[in-house]
Amino acid sequence: MPTINQLVRKPRQSKIKKSDSPALNKGFNSKKKKFTDLNSPQKRGVCTRVGTMTPKNLTQRYVNMHVCVYQTTSKLTHTSLVSDITYKNTVLYLYVVDV
């Protein structure tokens, strides 16, 4: 437990909250050719690669996870997990919602 003098010298810092969907937090203004920090509920994207990947943590289930690499209309490339049902039916055009 810190003393009052220690808290006066260096106050407590609040935790930085990471975004659950970093793919939807960036936008691209094609007129000005600059990235913006506007959030959007969904984005359109093109699937560039569909495959499997082993998990990084050993605590996760040790089976190959189905992964999709896609490029959004804001010119950014992202990787996301795909459920087992949609993995077999993945088309080359997808609509990204909460990734």
C-alpha cells in the first residue's frame, strides 16, 4: 500500500483499454488520402487468404484454427478467426462485422 506522499509524487494511472475490434477503428479518406480515427459499425473487405494456423498459447486448444486474412476498404490488412461452419463456405468477398 503506497503512502500519501508517494501518491502525491506519482498518482495512480488508469488502465488503457484495448479495442475489441481494431479493424473497425480506422478509416481512410480517399479524397485527402489520409487515415482517420472514425469508428464504424461494419466494413467491406476482400478475403485474400483462407487457411489454418496453430494457436500461439499452449493453454488454448491445440488444433488448427481456421483463419482468414482480409483487406478492408480502408487499405488495412487484418487476420481474423473464422467459425468451422463458415470456413467451408468462405467466399472471396466478405463483410466484416466486429472483427
